[in-house]
Amino acid sequence: MEPACTWSLLSEKKATSSSLALLSWKEFTDYREAFQKHLKQKYQKIGVDKCYYHGKHIRPRLLLVKEHGISEKTPCGIPQQDHFIELEHVFGPNEESCSSSRTVVLQGCAGIGKTAVVHKFMFDWAAGMVTPDRFDYLIYVNCREISRTANLSAADLITNSFQDLKGPILDTVLLYPEKLLFILDGFPELQYPVSDQEEDLSVNPQERKPVESLLCSFVSKKLFPESSLLITARPTAMKKLHSLLKQPIQAEILWFTDTEKRAYFLSRFSGANAAMKVFYTLRENEGLDIMSSLPIVSWMICSVLQSQGEGDRTLLKSLQTMSDVYLFYFSKCLKTLTGVSVWKGQSCLWGLCSLAAEGLQKHQVLFAASDLRRHGIGVYDANCAFLSHFLKKAEGGVNVYTFLHFSFQEFLTAVFYALKNDSSWMFFDQVGKTWQEIFQQYGKGFSSLLIRFLFGLLHRGKGHTVETTFGRKVSPGLREELLKWTEREIQDKSSRLQIEPVDLFHCLYEIQEEEYTKKIIDDLQSIILLQPTYTKMDMLAMSFCVKSSHSHLSVSLKCQHILGFQEEEQASALTPPALTLNQSFQLYNVPVSRLHLLCQALQNPYCKIKDLKLIFCHLTASCGRDLSSVFETNQYLTDLEFVKNTLEDSGLKLLCEGLKRPNCILQKLRLCASLLPESSEAVCKYLASVLICNPHLTELDLSENPLGDTGVKYLCEGLRHANCKVEKLDLSTCSLTDASCVELSSFLQVSQTLQELFVFANVLGDTGVRRLCEGLLHAKGMIKNLVLSECSLSAACCEPLAQVLSSTRSLTRLLLINNKIEDLGLKLLCEGLKQPDCQLKDLALWTCHLTGACCQDLCNALYTNEHLRDLDLSDNALGDEGMQVLCEGLKHPYCKLQTLWLAECHLTDACCGALASVLSRNENLTLLDLSGNHLRDFGVQMLCDALIHPVCKLQTFYIDTDHLHDDTFRKMEALKRSKPGITW
């Protein structure tokens, strides 16, 4: 259909006005109402069609996903509560985006109901139930169905959406582009790289482009920038999407809750008891119970059990993986054949396998009757009850078919490559590629659902079922070939897999071979999980893989949400009041935490995870209970870290009970920004009891928690106990005052183990530090590292600190960053530095309000102190004269300084002669930071001349190069050639 007006309608208001002249307002509203009626009739079948039967049971509940970050408005930086929302409200006026044009991405794995949710949204909109005034038209695009088309334009997509209606389509639709919603369902997991260059994207709606370029033009808002977008995509497409999107709202589609799943089962069976028997049978198999929260899995299970006997309900207990579920469905459908031989059914299934494989190779999901015949499937067969389990007629097509669900096509393709015998297969010419080639073309390594299915089909225990279902044996040697391919992939991408190995975990979970899994996981020294969200299925796969790890593995889990766990849900809410269930059913209603599956893995006697970091994650009280149970048996976990979690009082109490168990060997505990003000004092009491009972705990980090002076008082009761063996204590940013220093001082006097104390960013003041110094002067232990940065200190605290320096031979590191020490304070400190018992190696005086007047005192200290190795004077106004004085000390034979930080010290070329003299004489200096100073070509060239001297051992040289000329750069390059080890 040719447009009746120009496409300048999109950008020029006068063009819109001329179009209004063509259509009266009544005609416009009549056409919109006709379109709504058309959509309502089209999607009326939701709740009737087999594959979308679960649609009416899915509330379009979404979790808004944000980037990792800390909100300044929340206490202690803890992320806000889960932000759940329903789909229709995403486009409402109260959302964060103030623009009328909005891009919403619905993310979810295969089978979670993305298309069903979109169709339901379209039906509800057409019925006037959601966003009635927000949009005039919804333009739905099935991305998979158009993927085989060579070239398309935006005009084609619009006219195709309205092919059942007559009238001036483009005129009408484009009157108000800001009131259009384009729905791109199934954004492709791009098979081939698509250039994102501006010239490859379309800005003209009439220009025909390759399908993927056209879709990218929509997503990047080159086309219809005023309109809104609703995109559905699998997680594997998100990386590509993020590179194209303009300020999207990203939302995760949630799996079935237990309540929704129960309601769905009750709707599928004639009697409530029959439905609940199946529901609780699933709960006896934790893996299947988790998988059945995926709507497509529940649909397959119900479809089989509706038509077959009690024996199949018992068989459910043996299903562990997604491959098991799909194989169960296809094998049971084979038994529905009536009047046709099993061989005929197997031949038909094999024809579906080759059809699916050819379709994926050609990016095709719609098949004509001729396509079916080429693969041995008669057109008459497509109408029989057997094939209706797998195929359906495509909308708007005459004798055009598609698989009931795209995952069916992926599963059958995996079967095809698992069973293909090249020498005897009659359709080899149509699908002649090897499985490696097809995965490289279609899949994305371990993230491909296709390859996950292949892993599952090659499990040794499934061979018989596969053979009896599809009439062919698994290709010999394929399993070993796949496993070798896996090892190569891991070797090639080891660094990437260390960071996000969840896709690999899913593949290893599918094959269910613990020995092989152990071999793969043991090659990974650490696992870092950094996605915004993880599902129950992700946690199940991860737990399976790490539970048998024989290596001392480090695991870091950083996410905003772990989805699918209904914490603290009342048991009665799970049980319909009309039913009377026996006690065994009631046992399964005990709520579990988000860490339940991981904690099960940690309790495995072979699991040797030594380091567990949990960052964000929204952990709650029951997580403390599950972690506590780990310490009953686990003999390997030594480091446990919580960052930005809210375990609450009760959760931490349960965790502490576990830490007090005799078998607990935990050495490092970090609870950073994980306590609320109202629970801090109680938690400190619990932790004090842990310190008394647990002699293994050597590091305790409570930084960024509002402990206050009272909390520290309770904590010190445990710290002072003879059983306490803490060596490192971090109380940075804990709302402490000088009152806390009284308790800490008494602890310092009795502790024989403490070596490091961090009280960074607390308002201790000079009085507090004096009290700390009293404890340090009478300490029995060996304090080595003292961090007093940002503690509101002045010169008044430096005399007691100098006494500590001169009498405490153990202290080797002192950080006083961002305190108002001033020149007088440094003069006092230098008196301590000059004493023979001072062993200080690292002194940080960054931003301490120093001037050049202090440099003579520092110089005198360097004359006598041969222990100092690292000196940080950055962000102090030393100036050139001060620097020249300091250089006299740096040249002294007693000076053994190795790193010197002088960033932003008001230096110019005038001091470079003195610095050059140091570099040409000092054999110890390896790092010099002069960044942020006013050095120009003359000074830098002078330094380069000194750096080339054989005596100079400098390896790292920081300097600003923005204002240097070419001749200076040439001198620097010559220096690099002469000393290739030096870095700038």
C-alpha cells in the first residue's frame, strides 16, 4: 500500500496539519476504535490457545533493573527495596522518565512468557483497561518472523500490522507519532555482526534495509524518535541492546510465584485435589520445582499429565534439567499416537528435527507446507492431533506453520545435531553444517539455549529415552567432542569466564556429570558474578557446579536481586483453604532464603570454597539462618564478606550463632554497610560473644556501619577477652567520637594479637587520638598499621603520636590523610621520626595543610631515619623552595625512600634542577609522582636527562603531558628506548 501523504509527517507539524484536512476527527476516532476492536478480537484467544494458556495467569509484574550503585538517600548506602511494577504503569506519568517518548526493555529467559505478557498487554489496551489515553496505536513486530526477509522498511512493518483493515493506514497512524507504541517482540540474538555506524542505520521510514539494521534503527531511535518502544529480549541480546538504547527503562519479567503456579495448576485439572497432587509432587523435587516456575515448563507438564496416567506423575520426580523436561514432553506426546505406527511417529519427529535445524540455520521460524513435505512431513499430518503438540498455524498465513514455542525449535535442533548421521541422512544437503558451525553462527558460546540442550541430551543416562523417542542413536564420539570443545572454549575465554560463568554453569548442570564438572570448575581460581539479577535457576546451576569443587575457590556474588524466592511467606498462604493436605505436604511450606541453594552447596563435604563475597543481593534474616547451618559442617570457608546488605538484627543473630560453633574456622568477617542504626548495638553484642567463643577469627571489618560509641563499647567487651585473636580491626566510618577511644585504648592495652587498626572517617578529634596513644604506649601487642585519616585532627595530636613513633618499634605504617596537621604538627612528628627506635616505613600526609616551611624538618628526619620507604605529601603547598630543601634530605646516604608522592604540590620548573640532582644520585627511589604540578618542557627535559643516568633506578614516573611540545616527547621516547622498564 502506498502512503497517501509524505513521510515528513514525522517531523513537520504543518505536514500533520495537512493530513488532518484529509481526515475528519470523527474518521480518525472511528478508525482508532476499529483498530482496537480488531486487536481485541485478534488476542481474545489468550487463555484458550495451548501455548498461551498460562498468559491469563501471569500478572505482568516486572522488576525494574537499575545499574549497580549506592543511593545517597538510603541509610548507610543500602539499596532501596525491590522496585516492582506492573507493565501498564511503566508507561504511566509517575515514572522517573519525564519524556513522553519512552523505551522499555522486557528481559527474560526462554519460556518465561515475554510474548504472552505482551499479547495480554495488547488485549488489555484494546479493551481500554490499561493506558487508555497514552497511545493511539500499538504496532506489533514479531522480530523472529521477519528475520528471513531480505530487506524491509518501517512502512512495510506498519502496513503489515494493519493488513486486515482498510483505509489510509499511514496517514492515520502517523498523525500523532508521539502516541505510537512500537512493540519489537524477540529482539534477535544477532547471528552476524551488525555495524552500528550512523550510515548503516535508517532514518527514512520508506528506505528498505536488512532486518537487523532496521531493528537497530528503531532501537537507537533513528526511526520514529517521538514514539515509544517496548522491546522483549533474552538476556543474551542485552549486550547488543545496551550499545543502542537511549535511556531505557529495563525490567525483568518475573517467574511464576508459588501462588500463581498453584492457580495455574488448579485451572488445568478438573479437580482441585488432582491439581494439588501434581503441585506438591513437583515440590518433592527441588530442581523441577524451580524449573516449573517457568511458565513454559508448567505448561508442558500439565499438557502431559492431563492426558496420561498416574505413572507419569511419579516419573516427574526423576526430572532434573530443562533437557529432561523437554524430552519428557516429546516422548510422552509420542504415546498419544492412535492408528499410526510408532515408526511413523518417530519419522515425523525426525522430520521436525531437520526442519527446526534448517530453519535456525536460515533464521526461519515460519514454514510453508512445501517446507514440511521436504522434511518428510505430509501436509495432512500437520492437521492431526499428534503434530498439534509441536506445530501451529501462523497468524495470517495460509498453510504456513511455526513451532508452538521457539524453544521447541531450539530443542529439536539440538536433537538433530545429537543424532545426525551424515552418511545416511537423506536431507544432508539442506542442513550440512557441523554443530560447531551452527553454534558459531547461531549461538553465543555457553549462553545459547541450543548448546545447553545439547549438553543435556548427551548425558549418558538419556541415551535410551532419546533413541526410543526419535528412533536414532546418539552420534558416536559426539559427547567427547563436545567436552573437548568446552575445555578449549574455557582456555580461550578463561578471563571472561572468571567474571561471568553462569552460562557455563547452566551447561554443566544440564549434563549432570559431577566428575567432569569438578574438572572444569577446578580450572577456575575465582568466580565473579556481576549481573544485576539472578534467578533461582541460576542459583541452582551455580550451586551444582561449586559444591564439588576440590580447589580452594573464591566466589563473589554482586547483584541487585536474586529472584524467585518468596521469603518469610506464611505456610497457610500456600495451602488452599478448601483442601485438607497430609503432614508431608505441609513440610514443604518452610520458607527458604535467597542463599538456600548456595548454602546447600557449601555444606557438601567436598566443597572447598574458601572465600565468599556477597555484595548488595538484598539479603534478609533467613539468609543468616542458612549461612549459620553452613558452619556446622564446612571446614574450608575462611573468608565471609557482606557489603551493602541488610541482614537485620535477627539474621545477624542467627549468623553469629553459627560463627560460635566449634567447627567454624572462619578467619575473616566483613560486614561493610550492612547494619541499620536500630540494630547496631544488638549486633555488636552478638559479635562480642563470637569474639569470645571463636579463636579463629583474625579479621573483623565493620566499616560504614552506624555503630556509635555504645556499639563499640559492647564490641570491646569481646575484643578484650583472652580468647579474642583479632589481628585486623576496621571501624572506618562508624560514627565514633572520642568516647569510643576510651574503650579502644583499654583494648589496645590488653590485646596481644592486634596488628592493624582502621578508624578512618570518624570524628575522633585530638582528645580521642591522645587516648588511643595512651593505649598504644602501654600495648602488649605489636600494632603495625594505624589509619587515622579524616579524623578531625590538628597539630595538638602530633606530640602523643610522636611519642608512639619513638617508643613503639612495631608501628610501620601511619596514615593521617586529610587532617589539619599543618607545619607545627609535622615538626612534632619529625621529632619522633628521628628517634632510633622509630621503625616507620610508610607515612601518608596527603592534604594535611603543609607548606614549604615544614620541608626542613622533613629533611632533618631523612638525615637520620633509614627505615622510611613510602612518603606521601600530595596536595600540600610545598612550593619550589620547600622542594629544594627537601631534596637535600633525599640525597643523603641514610635516606632509603623508594616511593615519593608529590602530586599537586605547587611545583614548577624551578625545582626540577634539585629533583634531577636527586635522581642522578639516589639509587633507592623507584616511584615519583609529580602529576598535577606546573611543569613545562624545560623542567621535564631536565628530569629526563637525570632519569637516563645509570645510577637512577626509577621505574614509575607520573607527570602531566598535556602542555608538552614535540621535542620533549621525543626526549621521553628516547628515554623509554634506553630504559624500556620505565612507565609514565
